[in-house]
Amino acid sequence: MNSGKSNLVDHLFLRQPAVADNALTNETSRDVHPLGLGVFPSARKIVVLHSRGDGILGAGEDEESAWWQKALLRSSPAALIATTAWNLANSEDAKDDVLGYFRGAYDKKWWTFPSFLVNGFGPAIEELYKDYLPLTFKAQMTTYPQLSSYVPEALKRTVKANWDRLEQDILAEADALWQPCIDCLRNGERPPEYTLLAPLNHRASVSPQVAKDYVLRLKKLAVNDWVPERSPRPALGHVGFEEVTDNASPDFDQFISGLRDKNEIDQVNQSAWLFSHSGMRIPSEEVFNRSYDAAIMRRIVSEGGGFGHY
Amino acid sequence: MAITNAKKIRWAGTVLGAIALIGILLNSNLLGVWAGPVMSMGVSQSGRYIVSAHRDNKLILWDLQEKQWDKLSGEANLYSAYFVPDQNVFLWQDTDNTVTAQTVDGELRKQFQHFPTYGHVISSDFETYLSSDEYWNVFSGYGDTKRPVLKDGVVPSFIGAGKLLNLALDRNNTFFITAGFDDDRSKIADHSPLNNRQRFSKYGGVTLWDAETKQPVAKLRGNSSKTHATISPDGQWVVSADENGKSFAWNTSNPEKRMRNAGYSGLFIEGLPDDLPASEYYDKSGLIDLPKGPHRFTIAVAFIHNSEYYLRFGNNSHFAALFKTGSPWPVKYFDLGESPKLVTYGSNYARNTAIATSPESGILAMGHQSTGGISVYQFDPDELTLERVWVVK
């Protein structure tokens, strides 16, 4: 692939993945996650099983609703609540459906859930970097709202010094663990975990360049009072690649389209059976037969050896 | 007391009158069609008649000329509606598994017992009858003449893949094709289509078969996941497209040569090195202006003008792309209308048989997403237009 990285996994199946639908792009600028956690450009041969019925990942489609439900939904807020309650009472996995009505718990991953909270990343960031506070001028503004346009020089210096120190420590951590992480991966061992770079722990290793990018994103987030500027992308496990490979869409991604044409990624819509996110963990016999057996095992058997090889 | 009785009588009269009025309106088809969504459909070669099987087991015969329809049965197999080529005869199966071929005037041409079919086709001379079951096994004939053609596993299947194994037979009865779920790259020589000892079929993808010998001629591979394909009336072309947006064409005289069709932003060039910028993999020389709406993720393909033009229907889209056989480039995009929502919405891969054409007359019929109505279109090969000529809600 373009990243030049060796392919670590031979064949990967993602069932209802709670990652962005553009997570496989090589364009990090397309990552709408404020800390750069939304794309994984080093992934390779992947089959995505997605489902529009997964209430954890997003809102369900209403096309299959009865006509009377649709009519009620359009009539009044009370009717909306009544219809929602009816659907929940009749659903097989009420928890999934509750979350589905509120756009899914997937948004929590993007730090925007619940949407009525306005402090965004603030609490989590301040906990993670408590030894470097303050990192913004917001405390001053809150204490003295009448002085909101005025920031004392002393505070400016303190904030700048904190940022300098945090940036230095983040880059030092990246430098210190970069080679050990690579060595661990070569030896098949679990790589060490990051502390200041903990939000990037999903990566096997963090290069100095990625660390610099992370600091830049963090600063940008601070300027915006820890509130992300862009809305989350829909979940790949919910919508598949449909939007990012739609030529007419503003979110069209040429790279992901190319992966599809090179047979490196495939999607299989399994809305008919994967209607519950929890079904993945404890699959019913139906899910086992129709999803695991038909969509996963068959490919492995048909394509011969390779699955599970690193 | 007398006044109360008079009131009661008036109320009863009003209610009865309303019921009678609704009955009259329903009988004269003025309230639209009262049926579940279309599951399978066929168009007569003349283009005048359409037969449809609905989710609530209704079988309806539509007359495009008279703009009328008749409910013929309330016990039809969902996937059994099919028009016999070159005749005003259609095929269907009832829920007692009796397959019937009858004329549009009700005259019985053929009737036999069979297993519950998940799609079937018949030649104009009634000599070739092919049917699929829920495990995507394919059989030729019926009764004592029934023989397995494809029977090599139970996966994929209608239930596992969420679609039918689509069957299509050319007008000359030379070839037929099967198309289901493509993820197999093995050769015909390595796996017989008749093998009871394996679980996973090797013939889920697009396969070209000899209609006389019932033997596989070529595996037409390259698609992935849920795949639809059809064969041109003259038997020269097979075209396919899938839920990952890939589309291919093959000439049956040289089925080894696969021709990739352009997506809507360019034609992917195969065989280039891996490390080029993404845009360099695409030839854009033959592209036309792309309106907002067509989707590459395809739910069905269908010939619309003899063996020359075919349509590709995007999932979750009310646009169809027109292609000409022998060329990889889209010729035109047609807006099929946003309302009523067509069967192309909602990833209805199990209902791609609710899209049917008569390539000889240029008629396209489509079911709607969640109601029992249909939309009918007329293609003009000279003007390259596709006009909606009838909508029943």
C-alpha cells in the first residue's frame, strides 16, 4: 500500500466496526477526530460486515416502519415519544435501540455524547494533563467574566510555559518508546503503553511525526475550549463505504475507492441479521450461521490458507 | 324513541354507503393497489403486460396499455413471477408448490408440481426450465425430468447471503447464467458443480452455463459480495455489478477476457504498481457529467434495448446509469424519480427481482420500496431517454 508499511495481517474481518467510515484513508487531513484517532492508514485486506440496524453505531432506518408509525411520528412530539416507546417495548435489544434513537453510543467515542454537554474534551484532557494545567485561559474568564477580554500577562506566560513543557514531554515520550515499540512488534511481544500519548494507544507505535501532529491538534482543540470543530463521521460498521466512495459526495475518498477496485477492501451489508450490536459478543444461532459461517468462514475456506497468518 | 331509531338508521346508512364506496373505488383500482411490496416481476416481450408477486403472496397482472391490473391469486410464491419470452404467457408458483404457465387471458399452458422455488426461468419453447432452491442449488426440468445442475454446498444461500441466486437465460436458449455472491477464485476444472461432500459452494459468483448440456462454461469472476448479473437476449454479453460497486462485462465468445466497466469517476486501470498516487489508477477520458445521485453500489443490472443497451441500478439511489455493450463508459444517467421511493432504496438485495425489463420493447418495470405499487418506464433508443409512463401507488 501507499504507506509503504509491510502488511501485518493477512486477512482481517471487521464486524460492525465502531470506527469512522473513512478510517482506511491515507489522507490524515480527512480525519475529523480532534486528536487524530479517526483514521488507520496502515490497514490492509479487509472485509467489513456492516449493518444499518446496529443501534449502537447509529440511528436505524425507518423504511420498514408501519405506515401508522410514520404518520404518528410526523404528528406531534408526544406521538414521537409514544411511537418510540412502542418500538422499544417490541425490540429484541432495547438498549441498542434506545441508543439508536439518540444516534448511537458510537458518538461517545468522538467525545460528543451526550450532545447537551458543552464541555467537550475538557474533563478528560484536564485529568490526563493535570500536571500541566492551566493549558487555556478559560479559568480566568469564568472567574472574572467581566474581564473576559483581558488575560493577565502572568497567565499568558504560565500557559505558554505549560504548553512548552507538555510538548517537550510528549515528543520525548514518543522518541523514547518509538524504537522499543518496533522491537516488540518484531519479536511478537506486546508493545509498551504510552502515558502522555495514551489517546494514541490504539496504535502499535507512535512516530515522532505523529506525535508532533498530535500536539498541533491538541493546541487547536485548546483554542476551541476543548470542543471539536467537526462532526463525527458515520460509523463504518453502520454505513459501510457507501458515502466515502460515492463520487458525488463531498466526502468522496479516492484512496478508499482505489482500495475497493484493487480488491483490498470489501463490504457486506448484513442489516438483515446483524440488527443488534450485542449480537456480536453472544451470537444467536442465526447470527452464527448467517454471518459468521456464510460471510466469514466461507471466504476463508474459499480463499485457502492465509487467514490468521501474520 | 322514533327519533333515536331514525338517527341509528341514518348512521348505519352512512357507514354502509362509505363501505360500498370504498369497495367500488378499490374494485375500479382508483385507490391504488392494495398489496405488499413487489418481490419478483416479469415483463412481456411486447411490453404490454407485467406480472408481479408481492410480499403478501398476491399475484398481480398489470396491463400497461389499459392502465389496469387484476389480482390473480393471493397465494403466490414470492419469487415466482416470470414472463415467458416471445409469448403472452407468464409463469408462477402457488404456495402449494404448483408451477403454472398461463396466458394473460387465463388459458393454461403447463402445470406441474415442484419444490418451492427461489427464482426460476423457462425458455419460449418450454423445453428448458431452470429453478433454484433456498440453498442456491439449481435444477433443470421438473417431475421425472428434474436433474441437479448445481449442487455443491449449502453456503452461500438465500438466507446466508440475503439475496437470490439470480438466473437468466438468453432468448436463443444457448447460455444461462447464475449470479449470487462472489468471493471464489477457483477454476471449473478443480471443482465439480455436483458435490455433496462440501459445505461451501464454489459456484456462488457469476457463472456461464451451456443451456443444452447444463455444464459450466466459465466462471466470470472479479465481483465481490452480493452480485447481480444478466445475459443479453442474443446470448453474446454477460454484464455484472455488485454491492461493492464493481462492474464487468464478458463476451460469451471469449469469456476468459474480462472487461471492467467504469465507475462514475473513472475507469480503474489494472496492473499498475502499488505505490502510485490514487488518482493515477483511473482513466477519465470517456466520462460524462455526473449528476448528484447515481451510486456505484449496484443492486441490479438489466438490458433495456435488445442486446445493445443495459441499465445499472445503484443501491439507495433513484438513478440508473445507461451502458452500451462493448464500451466501459456510462452513456447517460437517468433520474427514475424520487417519489414514490423505488425498490432500489434500503439495500433490498433480496428484492432485486422486483426490477424487470423487456429489452425488445424497451419497457422497464420497478417495484416500490415499501408499498405494492409499480413504476413503469419507456426507453427510446434514438433519443436515449427513459420516460416514466405509468405509476401506481
